[in-house]
Amino acid sequence: MSNLERAGETLAEELTANGLLGGKRIAVLEFEPHGNSAPSMLGKRIAEYVNLALVREDERTWTVVERLELARMHNEMSEHKEHSVDYNEWMRTHLRADVLVLGNYVLSGKKLRITAKAVDPVNGSTIGSATVSRRVDDEIKHLARTRKPVTDFAREVEDITATLTGRASTRRTGTQSQVKLFKLVSGNRINFKQGMMPVFNPGDEMGFSVRPPMTSKLYILNYDPAAEQGQAILLYPIPLMDVQVFPKNKTSFFPAIISQGVSSYKVEEPFGRMLFKIIGVDSSVAMDLTESLKEEDGYYWLDSSNLSSFIEALSSLPDSAWWSEDIEFWIEP
């Protein structure tokens, strides 16, 4: 685990240690910067790690609001133009959660200090709290200087995460998806070490591999979270191309699987954080997630006009019928 992931584990353990969260429905909200710390992706990532730790607990008696539900709430906010309404207040009234987990963080020199609270949404009282400090490593540095998604679209897309992702049971049985990003240097694949932040420079060659946890139809989105225009391009599938089924536990390499003789993508600007989002749907499910998408320039595109339909289609699937994983990387000068 990275320092930040261990921090999420520790916070979750302390918040649940006294048994006050037993039998509750818990929603984890984005952590806020405190003091001189600037708003960044760090607060969102802390919340994701706390959320993941709460879901992983084998003997948990609580339930955790799925990230997909948060995506639907975000989408509802943007559709109803509720931007004047406080985000946390909207979550309190629409998520039907018994407990909200929220908090703040402070970056000071080489230390990151995180404080989390479990709050009763009815009266605002704190029923539990936890604090943890961690050494600032490369992941924390990158996230602290990375802007949060600038559009409603990007924020909603990043919340689409399968419940299966990170479950302890999937780790034990070996059914967790495996996605790896790599550089190509003189035709050789150079993998990033575990815990290492994937950083590319313009002109580099990149690719990634996918090893599905179930025989799947894949949907691979590529987008810039900081782009002013909210949209994502689907790298796979591509219109007019035969759609493949990807066997369970078999590794496929992209872009080689799409274009014969093409082994990498050429890295170009813009600089900053970029994201591939991979969604796998069980091949036995008769659903095509591209039906609501528009075709342009030889690709499928997801944007604010069809995001609701895309989310609703995913929401209609049982948890066991799909999975999702993100590949995060940075492009630097």
C-alpha cells in the first residue's frame, strides 16, 4: 500500500473501532483542505481510500454508499442547476445516509495530517473521529498539485467505480482486475513499479494491458479531467469495428489489440493528470453501452448530453456483472 492508502485504512479502522457505525449506511464525502493547503485531487483521493477500506472490511455490519450513487447525485445536481446549493448539504438530503464520513487535511513540510469525522446528518453531531499523519511521498506530491476536475462531467465520470473494485473477497480469490500501464523504449515494454506514479513526457510511447476478472466486453474511455470542455473519447470499442470478447484472466495489450502493427500511443500535450477508465461488462449480459453515445471523427464520445443514459445503464446491472478500474498518469514537460 502507498502512504495514502495506509492512511485510509487507519482512519477507517479508528472510525469503526467503537462499534457505533454497526448497521449504519455510510456515505464518504470528499475531504477538504485546511489552513494554507490548496484545493486539489488530494481530498478526493483520501475519501476514495477511506471508502475502499470501509468496503474491504470482511466482518463489516455497515453498508457503504457506492461511488456510482455519488455519480448519479452529481449528475442530478448539474441537471437541475443546483450549483447554489452546498454540495455537502445536497449529499445529506439525497443520499439517505445514517452517517457521513468527512474531514480535512493539512500539508506541512514533509508531513500530511488528515482528520476524519463520522457525523450524524440529522443534527450535525460528531459520533466519532480519527486523525493520522503520513510522510509526504511522490503520490501525495502529485495529487496536491493536481487540480480537481473542472467540469461536472469529469467529476461524475470519475465517480463511476464498480462495487467489486477493492473487495477483500476479490483479492482472496484472485478475481480482481489487473490493468498495467507501460512505456515502450526501443520496442521493449518498461513497466512502472508498484506504487510508482506513472509520468510521461511528450514524445514518449505508451500502452497498457488488461487482464479481466471475468469474460468481458470492454469500454475504455480516455479523457483530460482538467479540460474546460467535458467529454471523453472511447478508445475501445470503435465504430465499424467488430467488438471482441476478452477472456477471463487473459492479458490483452492496447493499442495492439485494436490496430495490427501499432504497439503504442504517442504521448502529446496537454500537461497534467490524464485518465483511462476501463469498464468491463460480463459478456453474457445483452447490453451495449455505446447505444446512447454519439459518433464523431471515427470514435464514440461520452459527454454531458449522454452521461445520464450511460450511468443509468450501468446502474441497471447487478454488482457481479461489471467491474471498473482507472489508470491514472501524468504528462510533464
